[in-house]
Amino acid sequence: YVEDVRAETDMNVVVTGSGKFVEVQGTAEGVPFDRDELNRLLDLALKGCADLTKIQAEALA
């Protein structure tokens, strides 16, 4: 909760196992963000989703 309250951007990203976007929602929490920051956030989200997918696959193996 503490990290969420302090975040400058609230973003939800859902991707398929192959990295294709299913859902992208983003809201500036006070200060608007630019296209470069959006691209960095999407890159971070893709990495996080890929990491989670790998962990889930390992747990189910």
C-alpha cells in the first residue's frame, strides 16, 4: 500500500504468454508523464509479466 500511495503513475498491464498486450491502463497521479516514461513503464511491465510467467511455469512443473 505504501508504494502504491507514493506512486506518480498508476498502471495496470496484462499480456499474453508471448508478450502481446491484452490490457493497458495508466493514470498520472498528479504529474503527467511523457511518451518516453510510458515506454519505460511498458518495458518494465513486460519484464515483470515474463518473470511471473516463468515462476508460475516452474511452480507447475
